[in-house]
Amino acid sequence: MSDPATELPAAVVPTRDEPAFPNTTHVARREYRELVRSRIFHASTITLTFIALIVALLPIVAKAVERGGTTRIAVVATDHALADRTSATLLAILNQNGGARFETVTVGDASDASDGVDDHRYDAAIITSRLPTGRLVTQVQLGETMGNDTL
């Protein structure tokens, strides 16, 4: 017969003190070290940092460059006095903010002003005419460099 003191109970399950994947942390640590020590990692990190800086600073540089520029607007009117009043009113309104500078150029023909906008000589064209009833009609043509927010 067997000795009851040496027998193991049937319901006891052996326990495991080590983790399920004992080498996972060692392998991950080694792979990370190898990655961080490689030349390509350093080169790509520096390159991506410079690209991120350029993308972040691009709007600031564009705003600074735009601040120095002048927006040219062609003014077309049926009579010379109306063109002068339109130019004076535009300059008074547009240049009061102190931001972008605006300049008006009086053009004699609407087709010349439209062609100038298409050829990028002018950023916009404002065509004003007086109807026989005395009412003013104004048309605005924007070029590619001027957005609706400026309008």
C-alpha cells in the first residue's frame, strides 16, 4: 500500500510562476535598440522633423510675403469722373486696415481689364457703368490670386 503522506491530492493543478511569453520583452527591447541605433532611423527622423517644421512655418512665411505685395485692381467706368470716384472710394475702404496694400489702375475698356485679369496683370477688375436712369451698375471680376474673402 502506499503511504498517504506521499500521495498528491487529485484536484491540485500545478501552477506556473513565469509569464506566458518570457522572451517577449527581451526580443522587443533588442529590436527597439537595433532600430534606434540604425542610420536610417536617424536620417528619417531628422528629415521628417525638417519637413514638419517647414509645413508648420509655411503659412507664417506666406503671410509675411503677402504683406509686402500690392494688389492691383483695374477700374473701368463709362466716364472719367466716375472712374476717379470709384478708385478713390475703393482705396479709402481697402487701405484703411493697414494689412494688404491695394492699388487701382484706370482702364478705358472692359475687355482690356478682363484680359488683364486673365493675363495676371491685374488681380481684379471692377467695371462700373451708369444706366440712363442714373443708377450705377457694378461688375466685379476676380483673378486667381484674389479670393472671395477679399471681395
